[in-house]
Amino acid sequence: MAGIAGTPGTPRVLRAMNDRAALDLLLAHGPLSRTRIGKLTGLSKPTASQLLARLEAAGLVRATGTSEGRPGPNAQLYAIDPAVAYAAGLDVTPQRIRAAVADITGRTVGEYELPTPGRRPAQPVVRQVTDALDGAVKAAGLARSDVHRLVIGTPGAFDPGTGRLRYASHLPGWHSPALLDDLAAALPMPVEYENDVNLAAVAEQRLGAARGHEDFVLLWNQEGLGAALVLGGRLHRGWTGGAGEVGFLPVPGAPLVRHVTRANSGGYQELAGSQALPGLARDLGISDVPPGPHAEAAARLVARAADHADGPHRELLRAYATRLATGLASLVSVLDPELVVLSGSALTAGGEVLRALVQAELAELAAARPRLAVGEVREHPVLRGALESALAATRDEVFDTSR
């Protein structure tokens, strides 16, 4: 009979559900009084008092002062103790690894960037990962053992069947069949791996333009062109992790690219990827094409074009919108999503002007009519998504008071 205590409907489970509801309210609203927690959860004052005492005893919440400046007597306020747990995220590109650590409330407490230039990594990948993580941990004033969970975002995806990275031949050192085992041996915390664009979608769903949406597509254009598919509120990754690798999509207006994984490109990437924009600008007679890496140059070009109401810069934006809508038409015709979020610097730089042009073009090329929105998480969206993903799993673990 001992096992019955943990079944649904028993006092322990109901208490744990109320505890989690209160903790989620404190995450969303910040410090709250006992009365306010009671009202928001629908619990009586005595039950809310018991709940807070329980959470205080468990070390999950702490008293943080009183509610001054309101009518009536000052009330004791309670907040989640941010030091209850920490989670970390890594955003990996061929040029650098960006790392961050966040406390349980989601506040970033340490960041670090490790440059990784060159086709042959100077350090093995395991060393790169641990160095980047340790840099962020040190910046946070913590130890590696303080981090409960790590989520690593990379281009491509690790095939769940083989454990090998696919769809990202441009990421040097990350293709060893033993890599995941080596990383697991080197890191003391649970580690998850996710496609970078999928993590940008997690960030938009939790914090940005896709809040409240269960079915949406995120189109990403920065170093590469890709998409994330959220169906029924969940990321759709595909059989080998390759769902959303739309850069490989054959599209009208671009020559067929064969052996796409070897080329690490495809028709849609060649037509609308950020590397195509400088050439398109020159073809339209724009002479002042910004120098630098193609993602940065493309973002500057698009931003500048969005500031012009006419002339070759506006022609550039119209041509770019047509190219983007050409690939999007295939995507929305198959998926019929409620929303498409435009993310990545080569899209967000165009703002509302580019969004409206793509929306108008898509309306002529596809029967489905999703709403288009510009991504709202502009600062390191992949890293933010990695942190949000790591925090969600960490909270499920440490906020479960039924254990």
C-alpha cells in the first residue's frame, strides 16, 4: 500500500501541484504576498500559508521584504531563491562558442565567448566545450558542479540512431562517432543537444513573437538558412533530426544543387541565403556593399535597404522578399502553420518593411495564409533558447516537491 501515496488525487500529489503552480506564478510575476498567491491559485489563506512554509523549508522560496506604498498594512513578500539551481547553454558556430549560465529565475549570471576560427580546431571539441562552459561558470562566480543541466546548440542535428552530427559538414571537429560519449565523460551534469534554429524557436515561443502559439514555423537566415517546425506545441525534429533543413530545398530560380550534404548547400540557400545578398545588390547597381562576413554584410545591407522608400535599395528588398517567399511557399503549403516567425540577423534587420513585402509575396505564391511576424528575441536567440530549454528541465526537477 505504500505506493498509493504518490498516485494522482492523493494529498501529496495535490500539494505538489499547488506548490508548482505557486512557483510558476512567482517566476512570472516576481515577489508576491501570501494573499496574492492565494488569490491567483484559488487557495484559502491557511492553505497558502502552509504552502509558503513548505516551500521556505524546502529552500525554494525566501522572504524578500514587504509590500510598501500600498493601502493597508504592509504584507510580507515571497520570491524564488535564485540560487536554488543553475543551468547553462552553449551556442556553437564554426567561428566561436558562446556560453552562458542562468539562475533558476532565468537571469543570466555569467557569459563567455571562445573564438574557434580555422578549419582545423586548435583544441579538441571536448576541450573547447569545457573551456567555454568554465569561462561562463567562472564569470558567474560558480563552480562547474553548480550547473544542473547543459543544453548545446549546433548547426545540423545529432542523428538519434547513430549519435553523429548530420547536416553540418562546416563544423570542424564535431563529426567523431565517439564525440557524445567523450562529452558525457567530461561533463558532470546531464547534457542535451539541439539544432540551433530549433533553439531560436524555443526562445520565441517562451519569450517572443510565438508566445501562446502551438503551431508555427520559424524561418532563420544568418550564417545559414533553416527553419524550425513547432507542431501541436512541440518541436518536430524528423527521423534523423533533419526536419527544417530547408536550405537544401530545391526551388525555382536556383540551379539544382546535387550532393547537397557534401556541398552543405541547396537551392533555397543559394537563392535566399545571406551569402546571396551582396551579389544581388551589385547586380542592382548598389556599389557600397558592406565588407565583412556574409551574415554581417547581409544584415547591414537589409537594414539599409529597409530605410529607402524607392531606388535600387528598395528593389533589393523586393527581390529578396520574393526569393524568401519562394521557399516559404513550399513550407506553408505542406504545414499550413498559424504563424511564421522571421528570425536571424538577415531577416530581423529588415523589420516590418521586409515582413510586409514577404507577406504580400507569400499571399500570391501559396494558398495557405499564415501571419508573419518579426522575431522579438534579437540578442543571441540561439543561446537564449538553449538556456530556456535547460531551465525548463531543471525546474521540472527541482520544483517537484512530491519527491
